[in-house]
Amino acid sequence: MNNTLVTPAISLRHYALVFGVCLLLWVLLVGNLAGQELLAGMVVSALVTLLFGSRFGILTGLRFSPLVPLYILGYLGYFMVALVRANLDLALRVIAPSLPIRPALVEVKTTLKSPLGRLLLANSITLTPGTLSVDVRDDTLLVHWVYCPPGTDAQQATDKIAASFERHIGRFLL
């Protein structure tokens, strides 16, 4: 397997993103937008960014576009629907013994290049009942699947388990 993780050089835009995330977390934790709180948050966020900004390399996979918030909301909506469907499917398999359970470890290929994109894909798969991400190596995720149809190859497993998640995640992450 080839190692295709993208780790772009850290730029001023990266530091601005780290500052913005820190400030957003500050505002959420403080719970108000008072001038003194915002000023304190800016100072603390600036210090954290200067001291530790280069360690937040995982954020380098984000795409910058005015539509990114909409893409993230679209992903969250899709994830919620997939979560409900997977819960219903697994509940039916538990309740109805006639429904097959055929566990298997399958390899799922991903085209996502950034560590954050692969992390989000693996977590999305794990949080969906009936699947569990076991390992991530380069462009391959090893997934435990509760029901793997007979004769399933890596491409079919990728299409069934990860392709839709990957399409949504790929809109806002590399």
C-alpha cells in the first residue's frame, strides 16, 4: 500500500483557523458575548495559537469555501439518516432470528487524503450500528461488518459501507 496522507505545510490560514476554533470554543464555554469575555478569549486564543498552533496539523485537511458550513450540515443530516437506518436494521436482526447475521472483516478503500477526513470516515462507520472500524492503514480501513453478503469484494464493501459517507465528507475535507 502506498502512503498517501496529505500533510501540507502549515500556513497563515492554518493559524487563523486554529485561532478561530479556539475562540469559538472559548465563547461556547463562557456562554456570553460580553466585551471583556471576548477580549480575554482573543488573548487566550492568540496565546494557544502561537504556542501550539503547529501541533494542530490535523486541521490542515479542511477545505475553505463559503459553502463549507452547508456541506457540514448536509453530512450531519445524512449521518443522522444513516444512523437511524442502521439502528433499525440491527434491531430487526436481533429481534427476528430469520434475518441473517454473517460477520466478517472487510477492507474498505477511501479516496480521502487528509488524516482528519479518514478519521471522520472511520468514526462515522464506527458510530453506525452494525459496523466497526478496526484499523486504518494508508487508504484502507479494516471494518468489522455484522452482515457481509457472500462473495463481497473490497469495492462492493466500500460502496455499501463508506461511499456515501465519503462523498459527503469529501465536500469539506481533503
